[in-house]
Amino acid sequence: MKDHTTARMIKDKVFRATVILLACFSMLPLLLILYFITRNGIAVINWEFLSQLPRPIGEDGGGVFNAIVGTAILIILSSILSIPFGITTGIYLSEKSDGKIAHIVRLCVVVLQGTPSIVIGIVAYLWVVAPFHSFSAISGGVALSIMMLPVIIKATEETLKLMPYHLKEASLALGVPYHKTILKVILPTGINGILTGILLSLARITGETAPLLFTAFGNQFMNWNLFKPIDSLPYRIFYYAMSPYPEWHAFAWGASFMLVAVVLGFNLIARGVAAKWKVQF
Amino acid sequence: MTEMCSVNGIGMQDINEKTETADMTAKNTMDKSEQRFGKVLLLAAVFVVVLLLAILATLVAASIPAIKAFGLTFFWGTTWDAAAEKFGALPFLAGTLITSFLATLICIPFSIAISIFLGEYFKEGVFSAFLRSSVEVLAGIPSVIYGLWGLFLLMPIMRAIEMYLGVTPHGVGLLTSALILAIMIIPFSASIGREVITLVPGDLKEAAFSLGATRFEVIRNVIIPYARSGIIAGILLSLGRAIGETMAVTMLIGNSNFIPTGIFDPSNTMASVIANEFAEATGITAASLIYVALVLFLVTTVVNIVGTYVIKKVALEASKEVT
């Protein structure tokens, strides 16, 4: 009897140890990735790297200024395209949560969220690049905004659903029209959740490369024209990583460091927003 | 155009419904701005549906030349030759299947360990906060950086292993891609696993504990059976991710359009062949690549719908049991 109990206790301990070991072991890649990025990345980053254009191989120096600007332009473009639509659809889903259309829309959001980024890249190519016969910043923005959309819709819907019903009732009881209740009472109360969703979606698209391969394409030079190809940090990393030159590999690490900093920055701000502006009921 | 008409039809109906509910709540005035508001909401929602249908329609329309030329033989044709204009997608189907299933297999023990760790052993505390935020950071790192890291750390290691085993030392190939994919999908399935494990009702666990069960027995006989379908759905969703993942795989798979014969062989997945070839493709080659994209889209859609449906059902059952 006692042996039996001991055996069970031992089994319990062994299992616990295995779980802890496996969980810790899976952190190993993260530590290695962060270590590689910081070690190789910081060595390259200086003012020149941030402020200069790429130079052809063989010439020393140069930087990724155009990629930084390009990424910023792409982020702004896709935000403009997706945020209004995302929030409006989110409001619809939270207001009509049991309707037939809402179910269909929700299914579509799930499918959109799971659509591989490369497929979205092809679609943006067919919609924007092929008719205009040129890779362009606009097409990149379209592709990225399609990727942002489901995240924003979901965040808006989830946030607004958490709003207590008496908030809406109080506003309606005061004679505030329905649409003003939504826009001036419910939406501002849930702004922290929506902002968090937007920031998370930005974090998602900032690092996306696959949809940009045939849309924004990449550009060695500075470009402000939205109808011309534009560079971006993830594309530059890909381009440099696949090249055979060690100098460019170093640049890829530098750009990676910046990209990770931006993405993690978005994540951190999102968390800060969620924590700071949390409305208590 | 017909699509737009039907959209408006639904719109009017819906607004009528809304006026009824508005009547019931607080007011029975229905001014124009109210109507407009409802219309805008509906339009945005319908736009999402139209967007998805348009994506599907575009893919189908653009791949019609390839569908006409190859039909279903596309799926078992083994040659992919742009010069001869002969396209069969079997090598990529095989590449995608092997890498994603292998990655899922590697990912399962780790993600279940993390879910149990966070959902049962260490629900709170510094240790769990550290692990949870690490998982989040891991999930946030862009795919292209995984690829870069794989090129400079994983590839030399794999090359050394291949030399040791006496196979051709490519360094890149199916196994390397599967490894990087596994690392990328662990956070995803782990977070879903954690969620379903925390959904297990406390009284079930307490009942088992009060009968003298050890922690391990509770986990094996109560928690895992209860959370099983949710965990499986999480794994299914991460499989969907692995199937569609592009950049890291493109950088590590070796870009070879032949049927792989071994686990170390360079190959191509559906996503990576598009990434590698689409920018230079024209005519029937482009159509064939879009055909591949269409298949990829349909496969991930099915996987996602099934996975999401199962998870929703699990959450629904759990909420019923609590009340």
C-alpha cells in the first residue's frame, strides 16, 4: 500500500519536473534570438545607419533611412484604410451580435484572420499592381490593411460587448439618440480596448514581409511617391539576408534590431494603454 | 451590381428591425441621421463579407488559365517547369504537408507543457509572468527575423548534423524549416491551450483532489480529458498557421521544385514557391502560382473554421457548466 502511494508521488514529481523542464526549454529559442539580434544589431546601429540611404556593395557605410520612412508610410496608409472600417464593423457586430448577418461577418473575420499573408499579397497584386502596371506603396498599404482589419474588428467587438448595458440605458433614458449614444457614450468608454487592438494590429503588420514582396516591392532609393515602389524594414532584412555579402548580413541584423524594437514597442504601448485607461465599473 | 442591390435589400430590412427595437427601448422617433447611422454600420459589415468573396473570386478568376490547362492533374503532377510550361503542384503539396505536420509534432509536447505550466502549476507569480511575457514576445517577433536567425544559427547546426550523419550537407531543407516553424507556432498553440485549461471547472479538480488524487492524476484524468478538444483545436489552428507561414520557410527551405526524398532535402512549400517565383512570373506560370495560392487559401480557411468552431464549442460548454 505504501509502495503504491510512493510510486504515485514519484510519478507526480517526475511529471511536474518534465513540464517545468519542457516549458523552460522552449524559452531557449527566444533567448537565443534576442541575444543574436542585440549582439549583431547594436554593433551596426549608429547615426549613419539611421539617416543614410543604402549604398551599393563595395562602398562602406550607408544605412536604411528609406526603409524606415517606407515602413512608416506603409503603416500610416494601412491605418487610414483599415481603422475606420474596422471600428464601424466592430460596432455593428457588438450591436447586432445575434443577427444572421453578424454571424456571417464573424465567420468572414475568422477566415480573413487566418488567410496566409502571401495570399493577401497576391490579391493586392492583382487588385492594385496589375491594373497600374507598377509596384506601389498604395498596393502595400492595401495588403497590410487587409491584414489589420480582422484584428481591429475583433478588438472593437470584444471591447464594446464588455460595456455594461446600464450605460446605454442611462443615455437612452436621457433622450440621447441611439447613434449618439453609441458614438459619444459607448465608444469613448471603450476607447482603451479599441486602441489596444489597433496597436496590436500595427505590431502584427509592421513585421510582415510576405504581402510586400509583390506589392510595395522594395526600393534602393528614397521615395515619397505613393504610386512607386517603396522600401520597408522587413523587406530590406529579407533582401540583405538572402544576399551573399557579410556586410549586408550585418545590416540585416541592424534592421532586425530596429524592427523588433518597433514591434515590441507597439506591444508595450498597447499593454500600457490597456492598463492605464481601463475603465472600472 | 446585383450584389450591391441585394446588399441594399438586406439593409432596408435590417433598419426596419432596428426601428422596432428602438421603439421598445427608449424612443420612437426615427430621424434621418439614425437611419444613416444604421446604414453605415451595415455597409461596413457587409463590406467585410464582400472583401472576402472578392478575394476568393479574384483568386479563382486569375487562376482560370491554369485550372483549364491542368485541372485536377495539377494536384498529382510532379513536374514544375516554367520553360516547358508544365505545372504540377505535388512537390509543394508534399513540402507543405511534411514541414507543417513535422512542425506541429515537434510543437505539441512543448506547447502542452507550457499550457499546463501556465494554466495549472503556476497560475500567478513572477515565474509565470516571466514565461507568459516571453511567450508573447516570441509570438510578436516577425517571421523574417526568424528566417534570418535560422540562416545564421540553425543552418550551420543542421549542416554539422548532416555532415555527421553523412548526408549531403545543404543546411537548408525540410527539417530546418520544420524546426523554425515549430518555434514560431509554439506560442500560439500554448496560449490557446492555457486558455482552455483554465476553463476547466474548479469543483471538478477539487473533487478529484479530495478523493486523494495527485496533481498528475488530476491533470491526466480530469484536466486533459476536459480540455482535450480545445487543445486539439489549438493545435489545429497552429497547423493552419504553419501551412500559411511564408517568409521564414522561404529563407530556409532551399527552393527546390522536386519531390523531396528525405527529411534533409531542400524543397518548396506552397507559400514559399509563390514567394520565390511570383514576382518574375507571367502568363501561365503566374496563373499556376495563383492556383497554388487558391489551394492554400482554401486549405487554411477550412482548418481555421474547424478550429475556431471547436474552440467556441468548448468555451460555450464550459460556461454552461459553471452556471
